[in-house]
Amino acid sequence: MMKHTSLALAAAGLVACLQPAMANDWNTPQEPFALYGNSYYVGTRGLSAVLITSPQGHILIDGGSDKSAPQIVRNIRQLGFKVEDIRFILNSHAHFDHAGGIAALQRLSGAQVLAGSAGMPVLASGQADKGDPQFGDLPPMAPIANVRAVRDGEVITLGPLAVTMHATPGHSRGGASWTWTALEQGKPARMVYADSLNAFGAGSFRYSGDPAYPTARADIERSIAAVAGLPCDVLVSAHPEGSDLWQRYAMRAARGNTAFIDNTACRTYADKARARLATQLAKEAAQ
Ligand SMILES: [Zn+2]
């Protein structure tokens, strides 16, 4: 029985962002590819990581899990870029499936790690936030040195690159989404790397009011609205299937990189999150 219980808990921990069936596939290898202009997908099949490149150095968004890091390194090198040229690693949220690989990627690159203020201590210590809706199910991560908190609206610049942070708390307390403009043959696309917006709590956590995180519902509602309202041509969400990345990828042969352009993508992503929140609140009301 004990064994059964701990297995169930381990499985619950892997539900960090979506259905358990997907968890086994998170680290399925994925060939890296260009999204648009200087922006490349370098993550695994189930965990996004995006590299934004420039002659003055690169910015990486998210590091997958600890098992993803070697694949991300390989993908960056396969594209012809140097991991050592990454200057900043930005994080969507401080859960093991998006931040667990950052420590290893930082060791190789020497990059500074940037995150929302509530995510910063989690990354620095490797210990889950007690106010996290999934606290209790989140495994520890390797602690990360040189982490800096970024505020809502702050712009991270590196040579010609400018990436804006949008605070999107609710799935975690320190969640962040990131936007920038990419150019391809002189034509701009508004790029969005969207944080997880799923209302998902461990154990008895209540989005409708939990002493561990009383503003969870208000936060996630505001974050969903914020992402819905972003200027958005190309969307990659922290879990790629959440923004239909693989359906778009499949159209690449016919349409080239325009396959990734969909200016309704952020609103669709937000609609799904709103439905998920309604399901969660209904479940809580029934309890
Ligand atoms: Zn998560």
C-alpha cells in the first residue's frame, strides 16, 4: 500500500502542467527548427525551449527538466550556435519540467538566469514554493546561482535583442511570459513564449481560496486575460502541444515558416485555460 501511495504521488508530481499520459513523452527527442527569423525551437517533444540569437550573444527561454538539458545543448549545437554564447536564460515558471535543466545549462554557458520575483528564490534554492498550487507534488531541483528577479513589463536587452517580461502568476506564483519581435526578410513577427496557465492544484489546494495562496484565482484570471491580449503572431507555450505547435510544425513542408503564424493563437490558448479554470472551480465547489 505504501508503495502504491508513493507511486501515485510520483505520478501526480508529473502532472505539473498537463495530463499524466503525456509525462512519459516529455523528453522524447525533437529535431531543432527555425520558428521565425532569429528564433528557434530547441526543446524536446514535450517541453519547450526557445533560442533567440544575435551576433552579440543569445537568449534562451526555459531549460526543460534535468533530463532535457543534454538534448537542448545538442539541439543548439546542431543549429550551429554555441551554448557558451547564451547570456541570459529566462524562465516561464519554477517547476522541475521547465527549470530543472537550467542549472546544467547555466554551468555550460555562464548565463544569468532571469525569472519572476516569486520564482527567483525557488530557482536559487531548488526548493518548491510553499504557496505553489502544486506544493507537495513538486520534486526539488538543482539550485541555480546568479538568478535575478525581473518585474512585469521589464525589457531584457542584449545587442539588437529586446525581450519583454509579462508577469503571469497563477499556475505558479512567479510565472512569466515573454515577448519579442523577430524579423524574417524584413518582415516582423510578434513572438510570444507563453507560461502555463493551467489551474492545477495538488491535494486539497483550492483556487477559490486557499490560505497558502489566497490570490490564486484572481492571479490566474488576470494572467489569462493578459496572454489573450498580447500582440501575438507566433506562439510557443511552455508545453508545446498546449499551443498546437506540432500541428503547425506538420504544415511546415507546405507553408514554410508561415505555418507558425496565427494571430488568434494567444486567444485560443487563453480560452483553453479559462475552460480549465472553470472545471477546477466547479470541482472545488462540488467538494
Ligand atoms: Zn508547471
